[in-house]
Amino acid sequence: MLPSLDLGFFQLQLYPFFWGLAWATGYWGVQQNIPQEYRWQNPYYFLGLFLCSFLGAKYTFDLSGGHFAFTSGLGFVFYGGLIAAVVYLFLLKIFKSQWLEVSLKFLVIFLPLSHGIGRIGCFFAGCCHGKLFVPIQIVEALALWMTFVFLWKNKNQNEQFLLSHYFLIYGVIRLSLEIYRNDVRGKWLNLPPSVWISLILVFASAFISSRCRSRK
């Protein structure tokens, strides 16, 4: 693996670089696609989203017995960040945030694109690695980018359609790839926590879809 790149005048840590690039991509995607009158709000709400996701991903990693270190590429759990982000967005929905109403669709669309970029950082750092020399981070990144393409092509659909399909597709991706991951961070009932959370995503997708159909 290549955790850092020597540029002569400083060492570029590739793990935080790619995850920083991932967040910048997500921010840019939302900023470019929401109506002009809401763009001034984007930095503030997006900062809140970033902080909640950061703390959720970090805290979940600590609960799993990990030790934070940028140089090793260890320190975050994606699902922990996703759960914290969902809670943050749910609170915004309760308070009827107009920014959320115009941004949610693009937050969902650009999430797999950004996530895939972050997985490249995992690859260089050597974390989230696969068994038997399978570059599982690259495989997941490619699957995430294909998910982004699908969601982007369906951007005219409503938020419920996009969210339910994201939950379904990513849940299936993780369930399919988990058997190839060599990631030992605790187990619940003999299965990694990510398997259970992936199953919850699949069921959440079915629940959202059923509610959408019942409203028609």
C-alpha cells in the first residue's frame, strides 16, 4: 500500500486527502444543483452534516476497539457516519428546513460518488482490505460509482425513489462484498455489524417503497 506520497517539500497522507476530496465533491455536487437562492445556506448546513458524520464515524470506530491514526488509514466507520447523518437530516426535516427540501435529492445522488472516492483512500492506506489479495476497496468504489450513475440518470424522480434505491443498492453491495473483506472489528451474533446494518438498509428500502405506493 501507499499511505503517503513524498512530494519533496511535504508528505501527502493519501487517506485524509481522498476523504477530503470525497467531501469536497459532495459539497460541490449539491452546491451546483440546488436553486441559486439556497446556495448561501449550503456551507452552514453542510458543515453540520460533516461534523455529525465525522463524529459518528469516529465514535463507532472507537466502540469497535479501533485506534485513530491518519497515517495508518484507520479511524472511521462509514456506517457510523451514515447513521449520524440520517439523524442530523431527520432533525432538519422536523424543523422544516427549506434547504433540506431542495438538497436531499442531491445529497443522496452524490453520496455514492463521494464514498467511492473515499474508498480509494482506504485502498492506499491498506484499511478495509480484502481476503486473498482481492482489492475490495477498488471493487466497492467501482460499484459505488455505478450506483451514482444510476441515481443521476434518475435525478428527476422524487427523493423517496432515490433514497430507497440507494439503500437497496448499497445494502446489497455490502452484503455481497462482506464475505471478501478481512475486517475484524467485532461481531454481533457471529456476523459483522456491517452485515446487520446492510440488512436494515434493505428493509428500510422496502419500507420506503411501500409507503410511496400506499400514498398513490
